[in-house]
Amino acid sequence: MRILVVDDGDADHLHLQNLLTDGDHEIIRAGDPDRALQAVCEHDIRLVIANWNDSSMGALTLCRDIRQLQRAGYTYYIVATARKHTDHNYELASMSGIDDFLFKPINEFELRMRLDVAERILGYMSRIGMLNRLVTICTYCKRLRDEEEWMQIETVIRHKLGTDFSHGICPECRSRVRAEQTMHEAEQTVGLTPLPRTR
């Protein structure tokens, strides 16, 4: 996963970078919120970890700026902080759009759990985005175009969402099929040539 680390030189944050480097992640570093916002605009970044220290609100401002960007996909935002666990701080973070916290000193196990949660939520958001985007469907055969390939609806949804299908028949189609069967049987009984069926 590509992770943007907003690094102000804090010792705990350097420790965080070392822990992330040991994992299977692509790390992009930015020294301040302005460079971080530029990195988000230039790269497909879905996870940001920023340092929220006692003397600066830059991490919260950066999160608000990212939330205002007109871009596809969601960016999960974690702040690493040593600030006290107060209602006021939680309220500030919530109003800024923060998703999660890492409390210093940073623990490797806690970091790994936070990243697992982030990946899971980003996966869900990607699936929801697939359902929200405009889908091209063939007027005649009802196949969907997924990138450059035309596929059955069941195949696309199974591939994108992992959903399995069971097949049934709706009341309207059941009535139509029964009427066609009855007509076909009557035609055979009187020896008439069956008319071509239309769907």
C-alpha cells in the first residue's frame, strides 16, 4: 500500500517510518503540510499518517484540505500524537475528518492493526465507488462494459464485489413463459407451424 508520511523530524515519527519501511509498503515522505497536499494531488495516495504535536494544528488543517479535494476515491487519515486523550482533542480531530489515531510512543503491533483496519475500510470504499460510478450496459444483450471487455452482469459483480448469485424467475417472466409454453403446446396439438418466439 502507498502511504504518505508527513514528517516534521520528530523522533517518534522517524521510528514510525522505520516500522513502515520494514513492511510491504511504498512510503512517500513530505516535510510539511503544503508538500503533503501536493503529494496527494500528484499521486494516488489512499493513506496518510501525519504528526499532530502540541504546538501545531497543521495535521488537522491538512486533513481538512484533503477532504475538500475533488478526487475519486477515499483517503484514510491517521494522526500520530502524544496529545492528551481529552474530549476537546477528539472533537477537533472529528471535525477535521480524522479517521484514526496512533498514540506515542508508537507500538509496532498497534501500527499493524491500524493499517489492517485502514486497508479493510479502503477496500469497502472502493467497492462502494464501483457501485456509484456510471456503468455502460448493452441495450440488447445487457452485458456490462468493464474497462475494455463486455461481460455478463453476474461476472462483473462477482469480480468486483465477491457476490455470488442464485437464479430464479420473477412473476412477470413466469407468466410470460407459461403463456408461450401453452401457446406452443396448442400449436402442436392442432398441427400448426409454430410462430417464431420473441423475447
